[in-house]
Amino acid sequence: MIAAQAALETRMLLRNGEQLLLTVIIPSLLLVLFSTVDIVTVPVPTTGGAGEAVDFVAPGILALAVLSTAFTGQAIATGFERRYGVLKRLGASPLPRWALMTAKTLAVLVTEVLQIALLTAIALGLGWSPHGNPLSVLLLLVLGTAAFSGLGLLMAGTLRAEATLAAANLVFLLLLVGGGVIVPLTKFPDAARSVLELLPISALSDGLRAVLQDGAALPWGDALTLAVWAVLGLGAAAKFFRWE
């Protein structure tokens, strides 16, 4: 039942034009734009050399892809399913509610795999030279997915669908600008940077950049930040989520 529901959730995600715009087209366009046009001065990697813009931008765009799917897309879709009574009907079916949430999580993971494969291919075509341990990258992506999924479900389960639509898109735009995805956090004042560094998008983008650009081992500080957000988000979603 979980596999069947996950397959259905995945097909619904991939057939939704608005979702594709948010999860595929926008990250791809941002990756190409900021990797080829001299808009933002990127920091020099610790591995030495001048570095390419794509080496800085690509990890941030991978983090943005996780944000767009696990948080924004899932919050909006789940919010409207709740409004139209879909979740209530599914909750009364033989599929347990925990299994429904598991199926939604699997659908998010499948979508992210497709996203990351596409964005990686584009980045490699632009001259990206990733470094580091793939297992560290995988762990960061999983922790980021858990953190954003919890926050997305919390928003969808507590706000009205229209409010969720507006809030999720607003948060996406704010984190795109202030989450270290494209603009380095060093560009912000010290007081603001100390707060922005605690955000899950900042931890994910900086952690991926430390591994893929600088060739570092697992950045434990960023991983711990993501783990804390995951526990808080999923715990709050489990406690406050309303099915109708």
C-alpha cells in the first residue's frame, strides 16, 4: 500500500506544472544564470585556485532543490489536499496515516533524486568539478529533506491552504536571497549573518559547499543544525498537524 501510494504521489508531483516550475525549471535557470553571468563575486575555495562560479553556485542550487520539493512543494500540495478533504478520506482508508506520510516522504525523495540528477548534469556541463565524499553529501541531503519536510508538513497542517500557498512561496523567496544559496553569507552584516547561519537552508548550502567545493569531510556543525531542525520540525508536525 505504501509503494502504491508513493507511486501515485510521485506521479501527481511530476504532472503538476506549477510544481515542475518550482522544483525543476527555476533551480535550473538560476544555476545557468549565476554560473555564466558575473553577478555575484564568489569566495575563493580553500582548495586553492581562483575557482569557477559554478563550483560555488551548484551546491547552493542543490540545497534550493531540496527546499523547493521537501518544503515549498509539499506544503502547498498537502495544504490543498487537507482543504479539499483528500487527507480526511485517505485517513479513513485501510492505509494508516503514518503510512500516508511515509508515502509522501518517498515521493519527495524520488523527486529529489530526479532533480539532483538533472542539476548535476547541467552543472557538470558548465564545468563543475565536485570534490569530497559522496556519503557526506548524501547524509546532508537526507537531513535537509527531513528538516524541510517537517516544517512543510507543520505549515500545511496548521494554516489554511491559501495562507500556506502565500507563506510557502514567501519563505522560498526569502531563503533564496538570505540563505547562502547564491549570495554568500559573508556579504551580510555580522549580526544578520550570525542569525542566518542558524537557518536550515544555510546549514545545507554551506555544508554541501564545504564538501563539494572545498573537499572537506562531513561538516558536523551544519549536520547538527539540520538534525536539530529535523527533530523540531517533524516533532511539531506530528503534534499539531490537523487532518481536516
